Amino acid sequence: MKKFFLSLALLTGAILFTSCEDDDIQFTEATLDLKFSSTTTDSITISSGEYTFKDVTTGLETKLDAMKSSLSLAEGTYNVTFIGKGSYTVASTDYEVQVDLQGSIQNVVVIGESISLELELIVIEANREGDFVFAELFLAGTLKPDNKQYNGDQYIILHNNSNKVLYADQLILIESKFLTNKKYDYTPNIMKEAMAVHGMFMIPGKGTEHPVNPGENFIICDNAMNHKKEANPNSTDLSTANFEWHSDLSTVDIDNPNVPNLENLYLSAGKFWMASKQGNKAYVIGRLPENMTKESYLEKYKYDYEYELSGKPRPQTAYKFPNEWIVDAVNISPNSTFAWSVLDQSLDLGYTSLGETSSTTENMGKAVIRKKNEEKSAEQGRLILLDKNNSGTDFNASQKASLLAQ
């Protein structure tokens, strides 16, 4: 997702409102005066697109064509998203670049006579290079025939979305520290530069031990075993997974000697990790810079922060992973309780869902699965997955896990 982007400040004038009464619901008439500015390009022109104003309370969405300038909204709090296309002229040249544009801002209060909206646009280059991306995340697990929860069969599928052989060696899987369905004001807020980390797990290898061909997948799982045959007929066979995460602290964490283990770089809760079955965290893949060791990372990238709870400051310590090291990212949140993105929008504009709520029972057997880029796949003759830096449009939410059908 983050292979290449330009950050453009989308500055708006005041949005003027006049209230009117309609069946006891207050509405506002908004006029948008959007002005684009950038220090990296001579000009930016919007050719098409759409604003979406999503009511945080009701979930209702109001759309506005980018070529129009007014809309009617019920007063309330909104998450505002823009997705569109445009072009800019490279500074000091006549070269015009066609780009996808997107931006979002959360918790915009629409009430009273005026409101100021500031939106940052991210530019996605149409010809950017591909890299590894998340193809599927199956986190909630399965139910046994007696309807009891079964653990150990979580898996994540990664895909080589580029046109060249990539090596999975030293690729890092990261789970966010913060929850997407519970928001606090964390100080300092480092989101523009880095993400707060709950756990980091690295694929072993010295650089060229684990090649992945263009258009191919590989699987990382919890327990690399035939769950369907050995423990739960409602599960799947993960005995041939490419990698597994393993903990010696768990009596149910089975180590398959034929499947390489991920290296535990850091885990705030100790050495045992289970991905969020509630579907309320973000996941990224990334790489440490060349010549940086685990020890030097842990020495330099501690994140001390605090937030307020029940009127008292809560000092905390975690680690941070710089955004520029991140290859792909996905926000996952229960649909009904999404509070905020725990990643900068340059990494992920939206979010996808395992289910409507955080109930593990509801989420059992469900995954988020990335969509196929039909146009590019047909053009290049290999499987290319959609990658618009927006999990809300890149993924099909709440799907039956693909490996459960096998």
C-alpha cells in the first residue's frame, strides 16, 4: 500500500450551514469551497470523485459528487471520506501524471451555523511498484461441533503483488497496540510518523531463502497442523503452511518441526500471541532498514506515552514502527463500533470488518479477503490484488474463510 505516495494538503474554506426543521430532525445546507495546495507539484486537478459523509451514530451515508458543491445533512457527527481521480503537473515540467486521490477525516461535528473542515489528500501513483500485500486475514477461529470455540487455526495469507520474485525473508508481521473500536487521546500522538506496536514477528532467513513468485501466495498460521483431521472437523488443514508463530509457554501451541517458526521480535504481553479474535486491531507487514538489528531497533524505538482514563493519567510503554518501513496495512474493526483508524491515512484510508460486532461467536469462520484487480490481472496475465490503500474498498468484509472450504 505505501510503496509510493505524495501528501497533499486539501484546505477548505468554511462550510456554511443554515438549519431547517423537517420532522424534528435538524438539517444543514453545506456549501463546500475546496482549495487544493501542494509544495511538491505545480498544480492538482480533480477530474472525478465522490465525498461520503457517514453518520457515526446511524451509519447512514450521504454522497456528494466531487464536481458539486452543496449537500443537505442531518446534524450529527460524521466520518468524511473522499475518493477520486485527478492529475498534477510535475514541477518545472509539462509532464502530467494521472493519479488516484483519497483522503478522510473522522468525527466531524455538523451543527450550528458554520464548520471548518480540513482534509489531507493522499496521491496514489498508478504505476507504482508492487510488493507483498495481505490477501486474507482469518483471525476469529472456528466452532467445534459442540459449538465451543476452537483456537489455534488462525492464519494470514500474504501475496506477491509485484511483477518480480520477492523474498519473504525478514518480512515482519505487526499487530497494533491500539484498538480500532476504542479511542483515547494518546500523548504524544505519533501516528503521522509511526504506529504503536503490540507484537512483532519476523520471518526467518538471510535474504534469499524464501522466494515468492509474482502472483503467488504464502501462508502464516498459528498451529501448522491438520486441524480438520486431528482436532476439529469444522476447521482446515494448515500442516503445509509456510510459516507458523509458536510459543513454548502454551500447552495447546503445537510446534510443527517441518514448518519454520516466526521470530518473536517483541510482544507486550510476553511470549504468547493470539491475533485479535474480536477483529478490533490493525495489522501491517514491513521490514527493518538494511543493517538494523533486532537489538538496535529495541534500543532506539521505545514509545513512552500516556492517556487519560477516569480522570487519571495512564503512563504506558510500547514500541513504534515507522510508517516508511511499512509495506502494507489493514485496519480491522467491528462495523458497529468503529471509533478511529489507528494508522495514518497514508497507510490505510478506511477499515474492513470480520463482523458487525466484536462478538467472537459471530465472527467465527469469517475472514477479510482482498479483492482481485480485474483490469490489471487481465492485462498482465497474473493475479493482481486491489491495492488502493483503503481497506474499506480493497477487501471483501466478513467472508467465509477461503481455506475452510478445503
